[in-house]
Amino acid sequence: MIYWFRQNNTGGYFSDPAINVIIEAPSAVEANTLAQEHGIYFDGVSKRKDCGCCGDRWYEVTEQDALTETELEQWFINSPTMFEGRVQQSFGQKIKGILFVGNFSDPNKFNLKYNDLYFSKNS
């Protein structure tokens, strides 16, 4: 299954690893573990990393959040501006728009601008 982690703009800025992190994993538990291995954390407010007013930067996914590759593709087709051009320069650092983690058959089919600012793939 595919799990989509959307970064909350807590404190008024985005941070690494990317604004959107899309992880392919057999379960939500494994997706959450992979997310943490790639720099995502779920306890930002309690550890005072994130703004208490804005909320945590990241939230864990559940099994109900699972998407198929076809469902994810529909998000890209119906909301392309949600992904393209969403590179944020934050404190002099450019944040990637999307990070794919997993064995996606062909992430290029989503018609994203393929460069290191918009899109990257880690297995």
C-alpha cells in the first residue's frame, strides 16, 4: 500500500526531508517506521520542535490512510499545483516538493518536474 505524509507548515516554514513524503509499505506501522528513518517525527509539539499553536509538523498514518497507486495518481491528475512548484526556500535551504520511498514502478508517470528540488526517490 501507499501512505502519503503531508507536512504541516508549523511555525510558518517547511523542513526536510520534503513537503510531501510518499511511502510504499505493507502496513501503516511499517510506513511510520520508514518515515522516521527518513527524518519524519511525530512528537514535535511535545518536544518543543514545533509550534504549539500550529500543531505537529507530521502525523502518523493509519491503515485507513492507505492508497493504491491508482488513487495516488488521481491526486496528481486532479491537483497538480499541489505538488509542482511547491519548493520552499526556508532559512536559505531549499526543501524538496516530494520524496518517494519504496519500489514504485515508475514515479515519472505522475508527470512531475524531475529534478532534485521537486522530486526524489529513495528505496
